[in-house]
Amino acid sequence: MQRNTRQRAYILKEVSQRSDHPTARDVYMAVRKKLPNISLTTVYRNLTNLADEGLILRINVPSSPERFDKTVTTHLHTLCDECRAFADVSQQDQLFELIKKTVLASNNFHASGMDLIIRGKCSECEKKETAVI
């Protein structure tokens, strides 16, 4: 367990108040407004420690910077291939049950958790593409 510094408290508060799954740079830019002398390295080190302690979730995103999430329980995300928007999936319990009953059961595998990112195009990017055509 790391000591509870002022910097760490601001970083945890920033992640806890956001629903957009910020990157380390996003957190750094926000915290820097309150603590101008903080470094990106300090933010990243604290985010890593907070994730290792289970206080926040670190999400590895293919071909993108890691994201951090206030929700530490297993849940699903969407990632827009166009604008890189990252969001939680609603009503995911049914999908988890389907995966457990089909994919995992047929492979005789008992999962302790899942990290699933569904990639595609968000509704805003879809609207933009439709408007151009």
C-alpha cells in the first residue's frame, strides 16, 4: 500500500469523477490545473499503483494508450475506430452469461473475469459518415 499523498488523492479523485475512461495524459492535464508542478511520470506511477491496489481499473487498449476506469468490477467497453471514444456497455450481464454458457463451457474453462472491448463505430461517427454520403 502506497502512502496517501496529496498528488495521489487528486489523481484518484480525478479518475473517480470521470466516466470517459481517461488516459494518463488526460488525468495529468486535469490534475495539473490544481497541482501545476506535478509531472506526467508522477501521474502515471500513481495510476499504476492505484490499479495494482485494485482502487481503479487499468484497461489495455490495442493500438492506443491505456485507459483508467473508476469501475473495478468486470465489465465491457466499446471503442470507436474513428474518434477513439471509449465507453461502458450497458446491459452486459446477459452477454456475460451467454459467453459463460457457450464459449467457456464448451472449452471447459472457468473464467475469473473478462476484458472485452467491442470495436466499431459510435453513433456520432456513423451520423457524420451518413451525412457525407
